[in-house]
Amino acid sequence: MNLQDIIFLLVVLILLYKRNYKYFIYLGLLSLLISVPLFSFWVFFTAQRLTYYAAAFFLFATILFISKKR
């Protein structure tokens, strides 16, 4: 497990505690924006991980959004 994975898990746990889906959306978009320059600089491992993190953030945002609407 890399340092970036540990930081991701800590951020997810903190955001799950706050239970605000907007933060997940913002971090997902930020992850995608950061990954674009990394792909252009051929830093594929980190950029690919950031796209995975963005997908996970969007998934958590969707789950929280649906759970708040019920």
C-alpha cells in the first residue's frame, strides 16, 4: 500500500464522517484535474490511481446522495 493510498483512505474516512456528498464530488473533480497533466508528463501510475480515486469519490457521492434523499 502506497502513501497515496493511505492518504486516500484517510480522506474518505473523514468525508464519510461528515456525510456531505458535495465534498466527494469536489475531490473527484480535483483528482481528474490533477491527473490530466500527469498523463501528459507520462506519469501513468499516479495519474491512473487518481482516476481510480475520482471514480471512488463519485461512487461515494452517489451513495450518499441517494441515502440522503430517502
